[in-house]
Amino acid sequence: MDPFDAGAGGLLRQPKAVWATAGASVVAFMGIGLVDPILPSIAQGLHATASQVSLLFTSYFLITAVAMLLTGFVSSRIGGRRTLLLGLAFVVVFAGLAGTSGSVGQLVGFRAGWGLGNALFVSTALAVIVGAAAGGSAAAILLYESALGLGMACGPLLGAVLGNVSWRYPFFGTATLMAIGFLCITAFLKEHPKPARKTSVLDPLKALGHGGLASAAVSAFFYNYTFFTVLAFTPFVLNMTPYRSGAVFFAWGVLLAVFSVIVAPRMQARFGSLKVLGGSLVLLAADVLVLGYGGHTAAVVCTILSGAFIGVNNTVYTELALGVSDASRPVASAGYNFVRWFAAAAAPYFAPKIEEWTDTHVPFVVAAVTAVLGALVVVVRRQALTHRAEEREPQHATEDGVGVFAN
């Protein structure tokens, strides 16, 4: 069945519970790039340096990484619906508080609380969508991936529109949208039965003892450093108004969504996952080098173009993490995410520090090196990564991966 078919069970014929969860997912993913176009404005408004403001990403993703060990523990005990609502409540409270911040320290702290809420919500949303969706897992996962891409694209746009008035407004806007999501999920989503087996906090760490999963996590760690150097440091290099910066990252997000949902599966079917991933990482490395050393126009073009490589990488890494380990997918995914999100926390901190120690070009050299290191891990560990992952048809790999967030 074509998941785009609007007939019974198609992508567009879903229960209200699915649309409520998917809509809240869009807003949740918007929160990742929301602050991109307003980072310079926040620095100016709070009299902070670039490295201080970049801690908004560091605190957010550091908490997200640690929370990966807790989400399965929580949702296996209180259920998916309550976990979603708990996560949304955290985001509403801390996003609203972020808008009232009087110092960069307060803002960084509130973003940490926001990160905890987002981890609880995002890690559970896919399982809830799959459980409530009509038309099987393929349509449900496509809807979730579309929500991810739409959120990543629209976050910078919303940040630009509201941030052009005041850097505080994007935070208040996110709190309002998530409050609406909270009400919709409360009204339309029913609780599903809790799993028979409760997840331990240590299970994800034990799963990393598997060589294939550990290899995927280490490669993704290096890749994520590159990814979040682009996302968190580039706005300072572009030095544009919120509107123009938001437009750049909106175009970036559109490419990310298109290449993640449409292009990557076709490339995998033709060339295989590992070849696609290795090639995309090398091209991303070349792209960020040009971004760092080119003129302003080249930096804008390469920032947008990086969205294509990032979209491909996100899809392939997810499928590798789903299929390579012998552990259950929820546990394997938690261990994998625990490792890779630490790089998302590190890059926004180190990139501006490296600039302070050297110059504007060097952070992008480091980002290019980490992308190449990610590719080298894929090449050196290709046999371990091939186990149960590389030779599958991409659609089957995706359908088998439903359990990645199921708790």
C-alpha cells in the first residue's frame, strides 16, 4: 500500500490522536533550531559572548543525552501517554521561563529543563503514532519523519518572525504552541497498555557492548559534532538579521526534510546504506570547509546545501542503529542516542571557543575533520555495521524499526 494514498489507512486518513501527536512533534522539533536566527540578538540583549550564548545548545543537548537513559525507564512504568504529557509540561514551563530570563545563565538553565521535556516527548512520540495510526507502520513512520523535517524547517522561520520583534517572543510562542499540543493530546489520545517488561536505566549502556552498535554510535558522535557546528556556530559567522538568517535555515531545513524522507531511501536502495553514508559524510566535510573559507555568499549557499547531506545522514544512521544490534530496539536506540547527543552538546561550546583561540576558519576545519572521522569509522567497521542492517531493503528496515522508540 502506498503510504501517500489518501484512501482508508493512507497517510492522510489518520485518527485525531495521530494528528495531535504529530502536530506536537512538529513543535518539539521546531525547538531545536528555534534559537538559530536570534542567537546574535540574544547575545546583544543579554550582553553575552557567542560562546556564552552557544551554551543554549550545550545545556539542551547535554540534558537530552543523559535523559536517553531515563526515557525508557519512565515510559515503561507510567505509559506512553503520560510520558508525552509530562514532556510537554516540562517544555511549556521551561520555554515560558526562558522568555523571562534576565541573564544568559538563567536562559541556559531553562533550556536544560526544556531539553529534558523534549527528550521525554520525542523519544515516545513515534511509538505512540505507530500504535494509533491507520495503514501500518510505513505510513506512521513517514508521518513522523515528515513532522521532524517540517519542525526543523519551520523552527528557524518562527524564531526569525517572532525574534525580529524581541528575542523573548520565540520562547513564549513555543510555550503557547506546546500548551495547545498538551490539550490536544489530553483530549484525543487514549493510554495504551504498559509493556510487560520494565526497562532498566543501565540497559542502554549494556547494549553498547555490542560492537556494531558501538561503532554506529561513535561514527554518529563525530557526525553530530559537524552537524551542530553548522547549526549553532554558523549564525554568528553569517551575521545576518533574524529574518535573513531564518530564511537561510528554513531553506536548510527544507533540504533536510526532502533528502531525509524522499532522497535517502532511494539512494540506499541503489547504492547500499554504508556507501551512501560514507559518501555523504565526505561531501559534508567538503561543504563545511568551503563554508568556513569562502565568502559570505558561499557561506550562505553551503549552509543551505549542508541540509541535504544532514538529511541523508540522519536517515541512514537511524536505520543502522535500528538493525545492527542484538538488543531490543528501544534499548539499543537509547544507548546510541546517549552517545551521539554528547557531541551535539560539545560542538556549540567548543566551536566559538576554538574561534576565540584561533580564528573563524578553524572551527569549520575541526568540523570537517570530525565528519571524515565518522566516515572512517564506517569504512573500518563496515563488517560490524553490515550485520542485520546493510543488506535489507530500506522500507523493511524502516518498518522493523518501529520499536526504536517503543517503551
